Amino acid sequence: MVASIRGSVPGSGYGNAYLDALIWGGSAWNAASGPIKVWFGQSGDFATANALHDPGDILTSGASAQTWTAAEKSAFDYATQVYESVCGLKFELAGSVAQADIVWWKTALGSNTLGLHELPDSDQIWGYFDPAVPSWSSLYFGGDGLNTVLHELGHGMGLAHPHDGGTREDATTFPGVADPFSTGPNGLNQGIWTIMSYNPGWDRVGYDMAYGNQAGLGAFDIAALQALYGKNVETGRGGDVYALPTWNLKVDERGWFCLWDAGGRDTITAAQASAGVLIDLRAATLRQDDSYAGGFASYEKGVAGGYTIANGVTIENATGGRFADRLQGNSAANSLKGNAGADTLLGDDGNDILHGGQATTSSMAARAGTPSCSTASRARRAISTGSTTSIRPTIRSGSTTGSSPNWVRAVRPVRRRSRPTCSSRLRGRRTGRTGSSTTGRPVRSPTMRTAPAPPPR
């Protein structure tokens, strides 16, 4: 194994209630020691891996380990890239199970449990995922299967749930959150704001196993990971264009993603939108008791998916579509382009240029919310130069899988009225319990906790 562990990591005291809740504490990876080596466990790997792992009672024989598919491996490759993109962590496929810091197992868990993951440790740690649950087939952008992978990997990086903060004495919760399905006074315990929440997606627009789930990390997760591992200052340094998810009957690609962009002059565009959009360029404040601590959502009306912007990120430009749009600027010098439709453009602070159809209005250091420009005229399309960024996985050299991604389903899944088992995540903590093994080490058994079905909204 290559990656080393930092001990005595505090689980609170970061000067922010949301970070205090999400950082488990006790241990974390030492990002300076090299990449975290990962491995997809197969039945023949069990004996070797078990000798490197504290005894447990989740997987007790290789016969229970199932074979990973290329599509499943691609989901994990995408997830590791998401984590790498925001902080100092790096991942690499191990040369063998004996060299792995983390081994992922595909096995039956029962009790409607989607997955579980152990915390960072100097011994090899394991993550477990149950392919029998209905949501596992949704391993694509916005699907709950991918959401499960991202959530459990968060535990593996040292993150806790916002409703419990882990199990240490210094554990805290999100302000006002009393149980797993309590969203809190400002609705911040939801998937759109943190992947570690038990409340998927965003309750204002809905979700399902097939769509509307977090497909990346929330602003709170990004801030917590950066507190533990530092910032990735290379991601998005060019001029990037982020296209909003839009309604498409043939492609199911609707989910949430928080933008971490380290520089350049960037744009969120809705040029291909099929309805009116809200684009808000303001970043998450992270301030306690602020409704926008987790961010401001940009999305097409009727679509359960879009972007938020991480704290410390500046996205300068917004481009609307051909319907009635609302574009909200930030304190930077923004260029807001309404295009066709009865649009509302709000410059906020900054030396802004507002394109309302054929007319162009410039606001010099405009105050919040003013001036605005409303137009129903036809507008020219002007998208900034630079790369157009669609948040899909790309397999990099030295990836964790080496396989090609398989994300988009050819036919949109049927919407379900209920979401059985999808809120039941197994707590990812590691705790010792009374017992012994042939090696004399204490038996380690992650505490299982199957969440009840969420109350109807």
C-alpha cells in the first residue's frame, strides 16, 4: 500500500457548523504521500485482502463476492475523478489486491441497504455495494446508483452524514437537523447541497431513482474536503461553458452538480433549453442561518437537475434560451445574455453588460437586483470562446478502470411515484466491538443502520 494516514484529525472546530458536521474526524488520508490505490475485489482476492483487513462480519468469504461489470467500474472511475477535481486527493488502480488501500466489493447486504464504506485507516479498508437494490441500475448522471457510489466514497474520504456528524465525541449536526429526514430550517440537509444527505435531490423539483439526484459533490462537501485535503487549483482554469441539463425524451441526464472552477472567464448557458431557465451566478455562502449557505440553483423549469456554484468560485457569464428566463449576476463583471423570450436580467454588483435581445444595457457597479432588463425581442446567440463543458465522465490516462464510460440510457426510465429502498444507506463508520480473531486483533464491524422510508411530502 502507498497512501498513508493522518491521525488526530479533529471532527469539529473548523469555524463553520456545516464543515464541523461533515468532517468525521479521527483520521484522514495524507494526500502528500501519493495516490490512494484502489481495487475491485473479486472472489479470488478475498484470502489475500482478508489478511490485510481487520476482521469483519459483512463479507466473510470470497464466495459472496460478485463480479464487477465494465459499466460499474466506470461509475467508480467517474466518482474518483469528481473527488480529485475539487481537492488534493489522487486515485490510482492498484497493481494487485495486496497493494490496495481501498478494496470495493460487490455483494448482497440485505435490509434494503445500498452500500457502506469504512473510514480512512492505516490498514486496508473496504467498501461494499449491493447490486440487488433497484437503484443500482441507475449508474449514470442524476441516477441514484451513481449517487450511492459518490455518497459511500465520501465516507471513505472521511466525511460524515449531516444528521449525525459521525460517532466521535466531537460530532455535531447541521443546525436544526434532528434526524436523517429532517432537512433543517433552510432545507440544507438535501442532496443538492451535500452528497452525504439521506434526502436525495431537491424537494422543490422532485427526484426518482432514475433522475434528479446529486451527480457530483455539493458545496458543503467541497468545502469539507478542501479543509481536509486542500484545493485543486487546476480544475477549470480555462474559459469553460457549462450547459444546463435540459428535458430530453431520449436521454436521461438530469441531476445536480456543484461547479468547482479555479479560473478563466466562464459561462453557464441554456442556449438549448426547452423551457424558461433560472441561472444564478452567485456562489454558496457557507454562512450559518443563511438560506443560500449551500448555494443558488441554476436549472430549467420542470427539470430536476442543474448547477450550483461552490464557495470561492466565480462564474462570470450567463446565456439564456428562447423562453422567459431569469439571469442573476454576482459581484464580478458579468455578461448576461437573455436571447429570445421575456427575460429578466439582474446585474448585481460589478461592471456588468446586460444583453436584452437586440438592445444592450450596461450597468456600472449595479446594486444587488438592479438594474434589470426585460425583453421579448429576438436576440443573437453569443457564447464565449473556450471549451463547452458537459459534466460527463472522461476516462483519463492511468484511470481506476481503463474502461469506457457507459452513462446515458437510450430510453428515459419511467417515473416512479415512490422511491423504495433508495433512502436506506448504511452508515459508513468503523467501530470496534467486543470479540477477537485468530490474529488477536479486535473484530471490526461497521454499524448497520437501515433508514426508514421517508415521510410523504
